[in-house]
Amino acid sequence: MAINGGIIKFKNRKSSCGIKAAVNISESQNNPKKLYFFNKRGKYNFYRFWDPNSEEFNQTEFL
């Protein structure tokens, strides 16, 4: 995935059911152009915004 001309790598997310979540880009006014993971299959709905400041993302690897 490329944002602002750079490549961003991130780990896939899974819901508590073990199903991989899809990635989408928010078009809402509150969270414009923000990446989020979602999954509407399984027992529970899964929805989480991607956080580039999380411990699993290391920007220096991709500069």
C-alpha cells in the first residue's frame, strides 16, 4: 500500500474468530483518509483503525 508516495507495510489483523480482516480507507468527516481493518463475518463485528505509531510498525525499516 502506498501513501504520500511511500510504501507502508503492516501486519494483517484477525478478529477473535481468527478470520483475517479487510483493509479500507475511511471517507468520514471525523476520520478522513484513515486506514481501518474490518470484518463483518463471524460471531462478532471487528473494526479497528490502523495506528502507525504502534509497536508493530517501524518507520525506519521503510525509509
